[in-house]
Amino acid sequence: MTIRSRKHTLATQPLLNQSLLAMAAIGLPLAVHAQAQEKTMAEVKVEAGADVPYKADRASSPKLTAPLLNTPQSISVIRKEMIQEQGATSIVEALRNTPGITLQLGENGNTSAGDTFQMRGFAAQSSIFVDGIRDLGAVTREAFNIEQVEVAKGPAGADIGRGAAGGYINLVSKMPVREDSIAASLGLTQGGVKRGTADVTRSFGSSGAFRINAMAQDGSAKGSNALDRESKGFAPSIAWGLSTPTRLYLFSQHVRQDNVPDGGNPSVGMEGFYNAGEALRKAPRVDRNNWYGIKGDIEKVDADMFTAKIEHELAPKATLTNTTRWGKSKMDRIMTGIYTVAMPSAAPSTWTVSRIRQSVLQENKILANTTNIFSEFTLGGLQHTLSTGIELLNEEQFSPSRLASSLGAAPAAKLYQPDQNDALTGFKPVLSGAFSNGKTNTVGAYAFDTVKLNEQWQLNGGLRVERYTTSTDSATLNTATNALTGSHLEKSGNLASIKAGVLYKPAADGSIYLAYANSKTPPGSANLSLAAQNASNANNPALKPQKTSNLELGTKWDVIQKQLALTAALYRTTNKDEFPQLVDAVSNTWAQLGERRVEGVELGAVGQLTRAWSVSAGLATMHTEIKEGTSGNNAAGAASRWSPKVSATMWTAYKFDDRLTLGGGVRYMGEQKRLVDPSQAAASTNMPAIPHYTVVDAMASYKVSKHVSLQLNLYNLFDKFYINTLNNSGARATLGAPRYAQLTANFIF
């Protein structure tokens, strides 16, 4: 076997009707076509159950005690074959293959997380895991060392602990295998981005192997020489005892990023833009390649991770796994962000946009140890697949502050012709002495079991209990007196989360399930930062954990000799105790009354229609509503921000022969509302939403020889102008990439 290198660059009645129509429009034709193909399978010579491009039969987590077909939960697996075909370089790009995920732009570009997104209407950037262990850090996660990306939808407290109201994402690292191979790729993107990757595997002795994955990338984003991005990655791993009862893995990953940050473009002239000034309201868009920063803006990221894993077979069907990880990441950003547009005269050449200087300095550390026992046995005449374990976790986030005045003052930029060489005044960055240092210690224990009652019925359940302690030490600076004031806040408690499902198998390759799961999110869960100054702050330690629950009815089918997986699910997620409310102004009494509901349908099809034709498609609907309580722009009856009613994605590839493969994909994102309060007028509100968009990509791959293949990717084939993310005020937007090409040469030896 060889490794192919890759270039990474229930419900209300209206909802129920919509869901059933969506199922009929998309799910049934696929199923009918699949069954027809199954009856005429002369051209499909693949052995049933064999490894199929795009399709995974199991997730990597031992907590999922059944194959995906028999797991009562919505789980998507994005495999390396599809990541390679799409030329994806980051995890965010890979996640475009699953619907229901939206990206966010932090206020004034000052987000503390590199990968910032929502899943099923809830923030999910703190629910990223690497090989089953929580990952921290303000980094844009690379794809060069990723075997596959696993996306679990819905509350998952039993799986991963605190948080995870909308689900979680698990990144599976590449591991050593017993084979000798060398793979590499060299890529060039239109606009000058250069990228190279290498994947070297060697076996040694009777049971050992090592593997090295490396990556280097350099170039400018958005076609602007100002936005230079440089990334380097190195991931060595070694294993002993492969194919023996006891296996030891040692592996690490090291990433360095040196980027020029991009705070986005003014939203002037974009669809939905409103301004009180008539001339500005009718003004054209700015050039998409404009950059409103100032030369010298920086964004540097260092991320290191070391892992040791031992697997030991206690018995033929019982395996013990112990994993220890230490990780550290540091992000240092000084950025010039845009703010307010001004019109000193009627001439557009005089219009300006003010700029503010911002700093983020953050260091994250994590130390984790997990022990798991996975076993299969028969008890009381029933077959059990049991997974039990203990997790010990220490997380820390340290954020020192720079003196605001030391960041310098940036002059306003010309709206249509910004100059990166504008002079800063008083730029001498120094630390102010203020800081925030948050820590969370967690001890958790869990048990999951799949019980096979008979050939038709299965029960699936899980329970996790954990003890957490979150503390935040901080110091704030009084600029008038130059005095520091210290603070110590602490919150601890016990959390218990469950999942339960009943599954019926009308056929060996099909299942119908009903499942319930919940999660709990205590204050400070996402960023380890408690804040007692504001009673309405969700991180106030006086608050109790938010409670999220999910009810899901779904079905899964493997058709065409198990080559194609079809899935459909109806879900309703309810989040309670979300918004603290002032119930008595005289006594300043607050209560947690908020409730949010998200419900919808998800459809999926992944695998092969024929031996040469692979496909991955998904559709998700979301209906969100604030049922009780208010928070910011949300009021009772409002929707959740950035939650499209419909999103869909599809990627397909056809292999004509051993040399030529053609493929392509379509991504649709429905309107993402910024203004969600129905009592406010959208027509007079600055950028009330991100308009819906459809983007088409294409790919062609040609095998030149046994060792060399060429791949051409065309992105945004029809040069669609669209907004990728919008900030909370609607004043700034980052844009989706215009049409561009990427050529990659892949080598295998």
C-alpha cells in the first residue's frame, strides 16, 4: 500500500413540513438511485465492506462503541482523500464539507481564537479536540498532519465534558504504519502562494515504524502583497510493537505562523448596507484587495504538542489505552482595525475610515492524561461493547495586556485608497502590568455501552461525571492613577451528562434511532475567564451552568453493497439558563431565565455510486428562536445570529481511468442574520445580514507516471462575490476568495 500525498492549502409544523420536503427532494432520489445501482452492479467490482474513498465505517474515538451505521447520533467524517482532492490547507477549509457550520469574525478583528465558528447555532471554537484530547490556542489549525476530521453534532457532554452545546470536532493525527514510502507535494496558487508538504514513513526491526510529516507555505492572501502569510509545520512520530499486543506511540506536532493580520474591509456598498448619509448609502464597494492595516502589523503563532500513547491488549477483545499530552501555544498580534466612516465633503476621494490599534497576547497550556478500556463480552445472554475511562486535565490561559497608548495612534485611512505606509505616532509597545490568568482542572470518569438485544434492537448509552475547578487571577490598570488592582475568582462544581439511544435495524445495513443527549456549560468554560463585575455576564461565577439537551430521530443506510452511506435526522436542541435577567432593579436581583431552541433536519450521502464515481453531500436546516430572556440584540422571539435556515455542500469526483480524475463541488450558505430582533427595522440597520451565496469549485487530476501526478483546482469558478464573515456591528466584513487556480504536483516513491 502507498500513501498518496496531498496538497493542503419535535418540531413545529412548518419546520416538519420543510424537513419532510427536504428529505423527499434530496434523500429519496439518492436512495432510489442507490437501490437501482445495487440491482445493476456488474460494473462495481468492489468487495462489500471494503475501504471506500470518502466513506468511514467507524470514528476513531473508543467512546463511540458501535460502527457509524449503528451509532444513534449525527456524525460526519471528512477523510484525507477528499481533503487532498480539494487542496484544503486548514481545518476550516475541510469543515466546508459538512453543513450547519458558520464562521465568525471577532469584534474589531480581535478574536482570541484562530478557528472561530458556530455549529448548530452554538459557539464551537472551544470544542476542538486532537486525537480525543481538548485542544487550546488562538491558532488557525493546519491540515498537513491530519488523517481525518470527525464532526459530532448536538450536545455531547457525555463524550467530551463541559461545553459542547452544539457538538465537537475531533482531528485525527497521522500515525506510523508498517510500510516504507515517501510522498511529497509542491503547489503554486495563482497570486503567488507557494506550499510544499512531505510525508515519509519507514519501518524498522520486527515491529517498529516512524513517520515524519512536514509543511512549509509562503505567499500573500487576497492578491495583496501586504498580506504575507508564512507557515511551517513539523510532525515526527515513532511507534514500537505494531501488530503486537503492546504498542507504544510517541508523536509531536510543531507549527510556526508569521502572518500579516487582516481586519477586513468596510462594508460600504455591500448588499444590505445602510448609512444615514445618502451619498455613502449609495456609494460603491471598496476594492476587495484593499488592506486597511499599517506596515508593521504582526500576527505570530507558535504551537507545540507532545503525546505518548500506550495500547495494551488485556484479552482478545479488551484493550487498554493510556495517553499523556502536553501542549503549548502562543499568539502575539498587533493589528490596525477599521472603525467609523466619515464624509468631510461630497467628493469620495476625501472620505475616510478611522482606525484603531489592537493587541492580543495569549499563551495556552494543556496537560492531559486519559485512560480507557474498550471491551466486548456477553453478559446475561446479551452482547455488550463497553468503553470506560478516566480523564485528568489541566488547562491554562494567560493573557497579559499591552498599554493601549504604547500601540501608537493610526491616522484615518482613505476609504477607497488606504495607504499601508501611513505613519504611526507613539508606537513603542510595552506591557501594562494588567493580565488575566485562567486555569481549569478537571477529573472525569465515563462509561459507554452498546447492548445488542437481538438482531433488530440495540440500546446505546453513556454517562460522564466530572469535577471541575476554574479560577481566574487578574489585574486591571487604572490609567488615571497608574495603579493595578488584583482579583481572584473561583468556580467549582460537579457535572453529570448522559446520552441514550434506542436503535432498530429493519435490515442488516440500515438503522432507525431515537436518541437523547445533554451537556452543561459552566461559567468560564470557553476561555477560562471568570468575570464578576457584570451580573449579566455569562462568565459570572455566581451563575449556574447552562443546560443543553437534544432529541434526535434519525435513520442511516449503507447501500450499493455498503459503498454509499445515506443519513437523515430530525433534531431539537434546547439551551436553558442562558441569559441572566434583571428581575428586580431595586434589590438588583438577577435570575437565569434565558432559553434558546434550535431545530432542523440534516441529510447526508457519502461514498461511491459506482467504482469510479465518489460523492459527499449534505444539507442542513436550522430554525432558531429565543424562547425566553434577552441578551444583547436578542429578545424573546428573536433568532440566533449567524444561523442560516438552509446550508448545503456537495463534492464529487469521477475517475475515468487510472490516469484522469475530474471533480467539483458546490457550497450553498443561506442568509446569516446579524440583526435578529424582529422588533427592529432591517432596512435602516447597518448590514442586517450576510446574504446567501453559492460557490462552485472544480478539480482535475492527471497521473503523469507511476510516481508523479498533477492536480489543478479552480476555486469560485464563476467568480461569485460573497461575504465570508461579518463583525457584530456590521461595519467590517471579510470576503470570500475570488476565482483563482492552484496547481499541485504530487510525488510518491
